[in-house]
Amino acid sequence: MKKPIRGTTAAPKPEFPMRINKYLALKGYSTRRGADELIEKHQVLINGRFAVLGDKVESGDAVKVRSGRKPSDYVYYAYNKPEGVATIAPNKGAKGIKETIDLKNVFPIGRLDKNSHGLIILSNDGRITDRLLNPIHTHDKEYVVKVKDKLRNNFKEKMEAGVNIEGYVTKPTKIELIDETTFSVTLTEGKKHQIRRMVVALFGEVRDLKRIRIMNIALGKLAPNSYRKIEGEELKTFLTSLGLL
């Protein structure tokens, strides 16, 4: 039986006033960083005047991009990031996703730390970044975790109830025990190194961490450092869950 997909309610309507770079990203012109570059090049106008960095727009404002660029045809890929590959902006001598695959003009949606592996979504659709990553939304992400020593008897109960990690208590989650050193965990939030910190707080240490699902997008049997296109009903379900269809 398929697991129900939690957190599939439509995203709330955009709130105004909104920063111009976020507005352009939601409209699909670019990422927020790319929008800042368009603004610096005097290619964005708000109500007939050139926009400046930090400007905010209201819902009725006339926003024009002079570059002639229109929202691109969006593409979406599921990618299996290998362990040892950084998500973005690797340090000198390190490898990032862009350096390991031949896809162009796409960027990772979110991060997966260098020592972890598994599913990352790659896209050129700036609209999905906020809708997928903003903590006001509760979209499922599932991981398989192996620890160095045998799990304690109360591990499942403690993890599911919420764990205090340096003053922050994590939201309740779902744990499935696979064997005495392996479990799956489904999160609806994404604090930095959250799973590793939760395990440490419960007197354990992560040996391997793999993300296997983001919402309805599953890693499946995709080989490390390989990717596949997200399309058809799978894409429709994904975008509908984000409030984009």
C-alpha cells in the first residue's frame, strides 16, 4: 500500500508587499540571485522606474523585465547525489553537483550535506524554492539512516516525540525501525544537520544518511550520480501539492 503524502495542501497566496527579487523568482524569470543581477543591470522596472536592490512591490504594481526574457520552459530532475559531493559552492578542490553532471541551467532545490547522499531535485523553476523549503510549509522528506551502535529500546519513542537539539525541540516525526542499527525517518522540517543532531542527542552517531523521498518524488533505483526527468503524473502531483497547478 502506498504511503499517504502529507503536507499536500495548496500553498498560501503570496503576501504583499514582496521583495522584487522574490517576486521575479515566483514569476519564473530567475532565481533570487539572478533577479538581483537583472536589477543591477537596470533591466527591471517597477511602475516605469528602474528597480533597485531591496525594492518591494505591491500586488497591483506594473513590473517589467526589459531583457525580453520570458519565463522559461521549466524542467525538473530527480538526482542521486553521491556521498562526498557538495550541493553548491564547493570549497577549493571540492566537487559540486554542477561539476559532476552534464545538465545545464538548472540548480539544486535545497541542500544535502557533503557526507550524506540521495535525492535532490534539480530545476530551473525558481518558484518552487520557497514553496518547498519555507518552514511555513510541511512537506515530507524521507531518509534511511544507519547508526554505528545498536539503537536503544526507547529510540523510536524519543525520536517521534521530538528531540531537544541545542535548545530547539524538533517537530514530531515518523520512525520505522528496519533493523537494530537502521531506521527510516520522515521529516516535515529541515534544520541544519537535523537528523545527525537528533541522533547525537539520543546518544548515537550516524554512519550513513540517505534521502529517499521528497513529497511524492522517490529516489527508487536511480544509480548514484545519475538523474531522471520528472514528468507526467508524477510532476503534476508534485506541482499541484506546491499550489502551482
